[in-house]
Amino acid sequence: MTGRGTPLVEMRDISISFGGIKAVDHVSIDLYPGEVVGLLGHNGAGKSTLIKCLSGAYQADAGEIFINGDKATIRNPRDARAYNIETIYQTLALADNLDAASNLFLGRELITPLGMVDDARMEAETRKIMGRLNPNFRKFKEPVSALSGGQRQSVAIARAVYFNAKILIMDEPTAALGPHETQMVAELIQELKRQGLGIFLIEHDIHAVMDLCDRASVMKNGQLVGTVNVNEVTDDDILGMIILGKKPAKAA
């Protein structure tokens, strides 16, 4: 997509192998502010491996990553966070016995001048960020085990945004959610776009990609089949990319 300035993320010619098998083979993708890019492909296509090179879970064997136009060195998840990259895994990594505020600040608790955990300030900050992201969220005092799937996603997203995420990696955020919960997550994603975040969405569900994404990048056997504008293709076009490994003629 030209004429859009500098990408938030540019992954150039990324390759990574495991035991002599190329899991990702010379793949290049990019992501712009306020955009959602879906990553699709069968299990083993390489989409999760590719994105783990961005999150710091893996190191690529070859290729380069640029953040805001500058070459980035990402060796581990801590490096990724330093570049304002946050990952929301399907498991959400929430502590079920703790409330929303305790989860939001887990491992990064706010402390009073006397060295005690500042529960009141953490709750106030949680209410503030939730007011921006999900104004209907009310269950601040309950353990997150009592929350619905969409509400749990809200907490995980709020944690990332509070700590200045600019690049968000989301792993099947609507999996196992009902229609109402799925709509809640869709509204959260729209709000993040308005705030200028860029989101990589790892998905199996073509319908979710068509509903939530601006572009879709399809991988097959470790290679990039292509990247298309979602509003220029059909579900069947993307399905053909996944199964046949061919871009639709209109997007070629």
C-alpha cells in the first residue's frame, strides 16, 4: 500500500528453520498505524512462527525487522516490549484468582511511598483505561475467572495499551466467543485502530478476517502466498489462497 508513509512494522525477507525444515521462507510483510492485518494459513503454514520473530519468542535465521523505519534488534520478549510490541495470546495469560486491576499491573505493580502495593491507584488507573476501551466494563472487584470471554479480552487488551503498546499481536481473539462477545472484541479492535495502534491478527476464521481486518496476508508451507486488501476480495478468494496457494487474479 503506497502513499501511507512509514510502516509501523516492516518484516523483510524473514527466514527461520527448525531441524533443517524451513518454517518461514523469505517472507516480507508490513503494518501501518491504525491498521489490522490478518495472518492466515493452515496449521503449520508458518504464520505463528513468523509473528514470534516479531514478539521475541524466536530469532529469525535471516531477514530484518524495522520499527517506524529504523532497524530493530529483537532477541527476546523484553526487547519486543522496548519497541512497544505486545502479544495477546489465545490463553490471555490472566491470573484467574485476581481482579482486573491486579491482572493489569501483574508484575508491574504500583507502589506507595511506604513500599506497599497501591491497590487504590491501580484500580483508579484500571477504571481510566477501561473507560477508554470498554466503557460498559463494570466488574472491577471480581476475579477475572468470573468474567465473560469478551471481558477477559478487555482486561488483556487494557494491560497492553496501558503499557504503551503501539504494535499489538492478537492470536484468534474471537475464538470460542459467542456473537455478543465477538462484537465486543470487534468494537475494542476498532477503538484501538482509532488510537493509531497497528494490529497483527493471527486467525483461522476467514469471516473474522473479513470483518476485522484491512488487509490479509496468507501463508502456505512457510511462504507468503500474498497480501490483499480485504475490501477487494471475497471469502472464496482468500480460501483459494489458503488451499491452492494462489493470489486471486484481481489482486495479482
